[in-house]
Amino acid sequence: MKAQELKGWKHFWREEDGMGTVEIILIIVVLVGLVLIFKEEITKIVNSIFTKITNQTNRV
């Protein structure tokens, strides 16, 4: 390897721009996990909200 190539690789390994992507992927994984764990509870809440909305729009 040439000295310039080696210097480029050192800069590449020190670069931290990719950390934002890793953090976003980890957040998405956690959110998907929570949705899978609490799927039934979330479904009940959403159905309840839509039922209330439907009942209240029928009054108008």
C-alpha cells in the first residue's frame, strides 16, 4: 500500500458520519420490537379511538 492510501484508510476508520445511520436503525428496531410486543394493546386502543370518532361524527 502507498502511504497516501494508508492515510485514506485511517481517515475512513476515524470518520463518524455513519453513526447517525446506525443509531436510526437501532431506534427503528426497538420501535418495531415494541409494536410486536404490545400489538394487541395498540390494536384495542386504536379501535377504541376510531369507535369514539365514529360515534361522535354521527351526532353531528
